Amino acid sequence: MKVLIIEDEELAVKKLQKTLASVDATAQVVGVADSIRSSVSWLQKNPSPDLILMDIELADGQSFEIFDKVEVKSTVIFTTSYDEYALKAFKVNSIDYLLKPIQKEDLQAALEKLKNLKSLYGNSNSTPSLNVDNLVKELQQKLQPKEYRKRFLVKHAQKLVSIDVEEIAYFYSDGRLNFFKTNDNRKFVVDYTMDDLEDMLDPDQFFRISRAFYVAVNSIDQIHDYFGNRLLLNLKPTVDKEAIVSREKVTDFKKWMGK
């Protein structure tokens, strides 16, 4: 099996070569590239290897860019320092990933997976693991920081005013209209549904406690047990309706408050 290693840390390359040799005596490292540019150049000038071990973060950017610049016909196993939660997408794809520092048993399992795919599909060029386009797009979305809403433009009297998200204590619905209150107790109508807001707001700062309420962490004054295994929140500034954490949200809410 011919292997290309794409990795920008020299020590990581040496360890990977040593681990690879210990788990598969037939593995032959045919090349090492340490950047997007050198990887693209190598793939353009050489026959496709059977396997590419590819680090996600390289000195000149994320290795996903390689797929935009050259056709990758080889099976790819990504290596990364990202936590498993961020990369759970890999678990439902035929491409694998390895968390650094790479353990011998993990590499062995990944290579065994590759061998099983080859035995199922014969020619490696026909294995589903070679179709990486959708996975790459999904990972780019997951690993690149998401831009959340920074301000809202709302009507006030006969004017439009811009309110920074940091000034907002909570959003709530009365069934007909959606509102938000600022930390200094100003109230505005907002022209978005609660579902819309869920995509706009930073989940570290805001939590949707029910269908009708979206609260900022700094707006929570007190938390009380409430019947039906729910929670009742005292918010600041005060609100003229009960802010109740629904039963199905309680566990996630507690985790969010404890971050």
C-alpha cells in the first residue's frame, strides 16, 4: 500500500511513519508534503497513492483547500487535533479520522476499515470513501467559526434604531408578535420568528428555554424548581409573563448554565 503523508510538523511525520510501519508492513510512504501548495504539486506530478494521511490544519491554511485545487482520487484519512464532538460527521462517513496524538490501535483500525472497503468494492477507485466532496463541505462549515448576529435594526416611534445584541436581555413571544427587552428595560418588536433567532444568536450567550422564550445568560437572576420537572426563571429586567424552562430543555439548560 502506497501512502502520502500531508503534515507540517516534522516530529508528527516521523511518529506517523513509525506507527504506520508497526501496523502494516506493506505500507510504503511514497511522499511527504507540509503545505497546501506542496500537496497540490505532489498530487499533480505523481500517481495517486492508495491512501493519504492528511492533517486538517496546515501552515498555509486548512487542507480542505487541496480538494478545490486538484482532483483527489485516493482514499483519505484525516488527522487532527480537533475534539471528537466537532468531527462527529466522520462517524457516518466511510472516510475515517484520527485524533492527535495518533495511537497505534486507532491507525490499525482505520487501515482495517480501508482493507474491508477494498475487499467489498474491489478496485479502490470505486469505493464510496473516495467521494469526499460533501464531507469536506460539511467539515468546512463545522470547523470555521460561525458568524452570529451582532445587532438588530428595529422600529422606535417614527425612527429605526440599531440595538447591539450585547444589550439584549431576552426575546419572548406573546403568540402574535415577538419582542426583546434590553438590559435597561427598553422593549422592541423584532421581525423574526423564534426559529429564525435560533440560527442568528450565539448559543454560548443565548438559550431557548421554551417555544416562547430565548434568554441571555446575564439576564438570569434566579432559578427555581417548578412543577412538572420544569424550572422557573426570574429574569432581569422583569417580564410580565412566566419564563419557564420546558421539561425537555432542563438538562441542556443546566449544562449551558454550568459552562
